[in-house]
Amino acid sequence: MLRFLLNRLLQSVVLLLGVSVIGFALMHLAPGGPMALYTLNPTVTAQDIERVKVLFGLDQPVYVQYLKWAGGMFTGNWGYSFFGGQQVREIVLDRLPATLELMGTSLLLALVIGVAIGVVSAVRHNSIVDYVSAVAAMIALSLPTFWFGLLAIYLFAQTLHWLPAGGTASTSGGDLFDRLRHLVLPVAVLSFVLVAQWSRYTRSSLLDILGQDYIRTARAKGLRPSRVLLNHALRAALAPLTTLAGLQLPLLVGGALVTETVFSWPGMGLLFVNALGMRDYPVLMAILMVGAFVVVLGNLLADVVVALVDPRVKLEHG
């Protein structure tokens, strides 16, 4: 187990290092570089630009800038925003809880509903329920997230006035019920596509398991169908789905970016869009690395869970 964890941790560190190098290089290769907003502003003089470069260390070679930035990320000094001078760590960590709340709730809801629909579709194979779930999944996978979000706002917020159109709470602060009402639409939109994917993957995996010989043997022994389904088939079918949960984290992070923008959800996704518009590179790099860390950590946990649940996976050789 220890060797397995060390191997996965080493791979994770190398991956995060690669993400940081590529991200840092791409941002400096963008047209205009980090100083684009200053150089395109006619009211900013060349002397002002030089002073800003010295202030943020942009006058040094790129590799020196990267080494200083990487060392700062490792020690907790993430630099300062180009606009306002606030510490980047404070800006990002202030938005992180809202994003984790949205992503965590959406993922949990998608898992519960998606697995339930997939199990019913597999048990009632080729029935009306199976066909309806297949059509609904195809529609969900075909709808762009931003379009579905705008449609949800128009229908439930503007037309029916059942739910708020955005934000995390009312202007007065709001109680728990008020926060839950603000959470409904963003979570529904973000988990919509995930439910469709999980239902189809669960159905496919469970159908494959139900056709195995040991399932027929369990039925022949007279075990109750519910026990065969839950204790034997579903447990084996969920092992590969655990890996899928880790692989879907990038999709969830990308969906959160769009969803937060549509619903004005004050998380890292909305912060990323705003920082991208202002080319606030220190904030963009911090969001990139936090997002990469969440994805890598999710995949690492998924690997560990699969290795513990599935006896066919050998930890010593992972």
C-alpha cells in the first residue's frame, strides 16, 4: 500500500510540475504578455510600464520569474494581484469554498441520481423506462451548459419566480433555506450532464456484470434478486465507475466555470473569467494550479478506492 501511494504521489507531483510549466509559458506567450493592458492604455507612459515591470519582477528572464513564482506557490506566497495589489492567496482561498460547495453538491447529486437511473435501466433492459432514460441522456449530452443555464433562469427565475436567478444568498444575508434556494439552479445545471453520463455508464457496466457466470450461480442458489443485485452485481459494477468519477473532475471544473459565470456564483470560475478579462496573470496561475491540484487529488483518491475495493488490482504493482 505504501509503495502504491508513493508511486501515485510521485506521478502527481510530476504532473503538477508539467501543468505549471505549460501554464506559465502559455500566459507569457499570449499577445502583449502580462503587461498587455498597460501597454494598450494610452494614458500609461513608458516610465510607468517600466516601474510596474520592476514592481512585479517582470523585468527578469522568464525562467527566473517561473522559479520565483514556483517557490512562492510552494511556500504559500502566491504573489499579488496586478489590479488592487491584494494577495493572490487571499483572493483565491476566499472564492474556493463557494466552488467546492457547488462542485461537491453537484457531484453527489449526479452520483445518486445517475446510479439510480442506471440501475433501473439495466434491470428493466429494453423497457419503456430504459428507452426514456436513453433519450433523456442524449438530450442532456447535446445541450450546452450555458444555454441550459440561461433557459433555467428564464423559466424558473424570470417567468415562474420560483427560484433566484443568481448569487449565493439574498442581499440581506439569508438563512439556510435561502442559501439552498440559490443553490438549486446552479447545481441542477452543473449536474445535468453528469447524471446523463453516470446513468449510461452504470447501465452499461451493470448489464455486463449481470451476464457473468457467478451472477447466474448466485441466482441458481436461490438468493433473493435484490441481494444478488446489490451485494454482487452492483458492487462489482461500481469499481470502474469510481475511476470514472476521478476522470470526470476536469469536466466538473470546466462546467463549474461556465455555471458560475451564468449564475454569478462567487467562486473560482467567475474569478477566473474576471481575471482573464483583466489579464491578471498571478490570479490566473493560482486558479490553474488549485484546479489542477483538485483534479489530481480526485484521481489519486479514485485510484486508492478502486485498489481497495477491487481485489484484482494489486497495490504493490500500482
